[in-house]
Amino acid sequence: MIKPRVVAILSAVLASTTSAAAEQNIKHTGNVSFSLSAEASSEPVPIDQMIEGWEQDADPGEYAYADMSLVASASYQNFTLNAERRWFYSLKFSPDTTAVYLDAEFGIETQQDRDLNLVAKVFQARGIGGSYRFEGENWSVSPAFMVYKLIHYQFGSFVGRSFADEGSNFSASLSYYFDEYRFPSFDTLPEYEDPQGTASQDWFGYSASVSGNWSPTEELDLALQVKDLWNLLDMGNSGHRSICAEVGEVTDPVCSSGGAASGDDNPKVLETSIKSTVIANAVYKPLDVYVQYYWHDVYRNLSIEKRYPFGNAQLGLVGTSKRQLGAALYWQGLSASYIVDDLNIKQVRDARIGLSYQYLW
């Protein structure tokens, strides 16, 4: 199992609030804003363990996911320019993979045959881009484009089978692209041998997204964002390791390596992409009720927020389908939210935390 070294996995619901002047219908030609936004979930272990290392009581989960960004924006009329720092993390695996990883990590002999399947997509990036808002009487559509310079990345797949017997017994195939080798050897795979001078040092990403708003009635607002609708990550001649391994007693190998481990550590061209993210929102104004549906691949989360007057601000109480509870505060151009599934920060598996500020001019 890959152990990522990424910043704390977080998630966020960020909502823009208007200033008192905007509420008085004063027209603004532009704004500047700063925001932290993220969404994350870890099924097998709490977020703290996903970062620092697993314990033996992990659940048979199937994914871990986080998408976090820090964004600075400047808008004039319908144009917006963005500068972004982004952390993206996606692991998908079979429940058997979790069990086999724990057996190997803690030296426990596997008690039954298990299938292994892991797909990892992880990167950190800096980006710049922009968007333009097309609008009508009760609708708007905003296409956006970002260009990223990737700082770190890990992309790979691990497919195999583990067999019950004394010691380690498995057959597996690994294809792993990286800027820094982090895949565990399980005390059986050969050490990585780093070729010299052939891997690319510059990696880039490109992403096109689109968002839209529609107000079918005075009481109802609808919004939809499709993030990374089209995207391409180009690592050029990437660091790469491929392995076909047979360890111990193997009766039905997934690949043939002559009873040991074979493969190569030579760089290989990598162009890949990530799944799109869909975020749908609805606001029922008479009750100040906000509903959001967040969907990325196998991760899905439905949230409902009810807002109440709180002095000169608004306080939102939030619940989600991930059994999260939390609160959000909105005051003039500032918004902040903290929504988690456990009061003990070391036991949180789903977190939604955010902060943003907008200044109108």
C-alpha cells in the first residue's frame, strides 16, 4: 500500500456571501478573493492514520480520496484570473487488498486466498488559469481553464493474488510511475535501482472545467460545476517501475516470472488523466436551506445546510450522508466551515473544512 506524504486530508463546502453594499443593489465591477477548499474521505482508517501509518484495526474499505486547493482570484466584470496550489489524492482498492497489506505490514500469515487490486493517482501542483462568465436574465455559464506545473506525483496499479500458507505467498504485477519511489517492498520485492539521466524533470497538467447557475423561480437557485471535465497530465519520460513477482508457494500466478521477480526500472512515457468531479447545489431561499451533492468516482456525499441569522452574520448547521455534522459562519465577505464525522480529530474519516474571503470593488 502506498503511504502518501501529503498535507492533512481535508474537505470543504465554501459559499460566497455578499457585502451589505451588494445587498443594497450597488453594482460592483470586480472582486478579489482567497479560499481554501477541499473534500476528502478515508474508508479503511482515519485520516490521521492514512498520513502517519496504519494500525491493525483497519476496516475493509475500498477507497481514500482528497482534493484540496488554495486559490487566489481577481475578477473584473466577466473575466476571472486564478492562481492555485492543489493537492489531489485518490486510492481505489479491493477489500482483500486492505487485509493483505495489514498482514504484510504486521507480519501476520494470510489465512485465506485473496485477490489484490490497487489503483493510485496522487499529485501536488501549482497552476494559473482563468474563466469567463456568459450570462442571461436568470442564468450564467462559466468555462474555465487551468495550466498546472506538477511538483510531485505517484500513479500506479498493483494487481495480484495472495495465497494462504506459511510465510509470504503471492503473485503480483506492478506498474508504477513516480517522481520519488515510495512503494513498499514487503521484504520480498527487489530494491529499486534508479537509472541515471533519462527521466523528465518537468511535468505539466491541463484542466478544463465548467460551471453554471440557473434561477428557475425567485425562490429557487440551482448551480452545477463539473471540475476537470477534460484534463491531461503529462509527465514526459517518467520514472517507472514494472514488476512481475512470484513469492513463496504460488498455484495460480497472475503473471509469469519464473518463480521470482522480473521487470525493469527504466523510465517510460506517461500521459494520464483523473476522473471529473461533479458538484450540484440547490438553494431554497424562503427557508434558507442549501443542498449539495458531491460526486467523484466512487466517492459521493450529500449535504444539507440550514442557515440562521446570527447578529450581523449567518450561522449554518450542516449534516451529510457521510454522517458528518458541523457548522458554517458567513459574515460579509468571509465564510468558514468545519464539518466532520467524529469529534476526536484522530478518528475523523470524513472532514469538510473551508475558509474564504471576498472583497468587492
